[in-house]
Amino acid sequence: MTRSRFAGSIAVLALMMGSSACLFHTRTVEMRTSTAKLESATKLQLVSYIESEAAKIRTLNATVDIAASVGGEKKGKVTDYEQIRGYILVRKPNMLRMIGLFPIVRNKAFDMVSDGETFKVSIPAKSKFYVGHNNVVHPGGSTLENLRPQVIYEALLLPDLNPDNDITVLEDGEELIYDRKKKSTLEQPDYEILVVHRVSNDWYLARKIVFDRTNLTVHEQVIFDQNGAISTEATYQVYQDHNGVSFPSVIEIKRPQEEYSIRLTVDKLVINEPLNDEQFALQQPPGSQLIDLDQPNQSASGGLAPGSAASHGDTPKP
């Protein structure tokens, strides 16, 4: 373009900009970002926090209220179950027992244990005793058949990171929060630690640990399966101090693939008291039906020998 043509173009543009028939207009942009005071941290600090908090907890003995919902888009409906009282025992590296009691009468609704690889679930009211591997080998039609105690264990605790098999990556993310004063949904920055885990010679995204930047506590954990799909979403609220260990009082666990959620509200909690093997022992009650969920086409009736401990015996003390 020659100098004269360039000057002419500028003149025409100036006339257009100054004319009443303007080719642009200005809009007001609504503030949709939170103005909360945010804390800053490095990847090293966040990873050190995860490792430190994970190392503090060796056992848990909790009295909880359990609320559950089943259903979603796949089922076309959602069923909310009445809240019940429950007890949870955890012992690292992989032991969990969870008991639920019916309201008022306080009989056992269920009793389940896991050793990290296999699990057992007793349903006394139906006289059924389920066993199987922690992974859902043959997904069943009912939520119960897809429920695994290991899901609770993994959601309750932050992971023990292994430098040989885990790689961590820091990502600046954003989350949606509800501002009560403005009565609107706002975006707020957060920190996300991605944990990439190695299995044999392959690597996959195993977890995403989300930090609230207003206080640098973990308020969400997303667990992925080896195909990259979300298997568990857990959120944590209302942290309280228990003899130097900070632990959430409200934990919500969602399983999007099976379409169920469990909300745990901690009433009492004792951390790092000794827990023995007998407290994680669950035997099949006499006369109950044994159902192997790894072999859905096979089931058998079985019982215990006289004098054996039944699953509906003592309830772990909180």
C-alpha cells in the first residue's frame, strides 16, 4: 500500500469512528469472579501438605450419620434414603469396616469389610452375604451389587504418594461457588494437584486433588479409572481439629457411573487408636445365602459351624 492510500484509509476510518452511525457499541461486563482473598502456594508446598496429612492418619474410628441417594439420568429417577447411624473403622494400609444401623430399632442394616483386594457385605434383613473383588468385575443391576467398601476407604483419606510410581502436576484451575451476598454463582481460582500413577509399564491419571485457595485445604478429590473416566468424586467440608489432625466433618461421595451418592456426617472421631484384626473380621451368618458377585450366575446357601462368630455380633465401639 502506498503512503497516500494508507493516509486515505486512516482518514476514512476516523470519519467512520466519529460519525453518528458508529459501527461498534460498548457493553457492561458483569463481574463473575470471586473477590475473596486468596492464598498462594507452590507445587512443592501442596504436595508436602498431601504427604504430611496422609502420614498423620494410621487409623480412624468414627461414628457417622449416613445419607444415600440412588439414581440419575440413566435410571430416570433419584431415590433418597432415610439417614441412618453408622460406624466406620479404618486401618492403613487398606482395611475398612463400615456398619449401618436401622433407625429407631438400631438393628444392622448392613455390615461390610474390605482388605484392599476383596470385600464382604452382610445384609441380615435379607439373609444375604455378598463377597467379591474390590473392582466391579460384573456390574449388576442393583446399586448394592456395585457398592464396594474400598470406595469409602479411598474417598476418606488422602493418598500416600509413592515417588517411584506417582508423578504430580500442578494446575491452576477454577471452580464455581455460590456467593450468598450477591445471590449468584461466581468463578473462584483453585489449585489442582494431578496424580499420574504407573501400573506396570503404563501411566494414567489416577487422582485430582483440589485445594480451596481461601484456606489451602483439600475440599475435593476426583478419582479416575484406568480408562480416564471419573469413578469417584469426593468433597470435604467443615474441617475440625482432632488432636493435631485436621479432618472434615462432612464428606460426600459420588459414583457417577453407578449413579449413587453417600453423604457421611461425622459425629464422633478417634484417630490413631489401636485397631486389631478381630475388629475387621466378618463371617457369614448361619443360614444366610452366599452370593459371589464375581460369579453372578452362581450362588449358594451356606452357614457357619457352631460356635463361629456371626457377622451380626458386636458393633465396633466409636
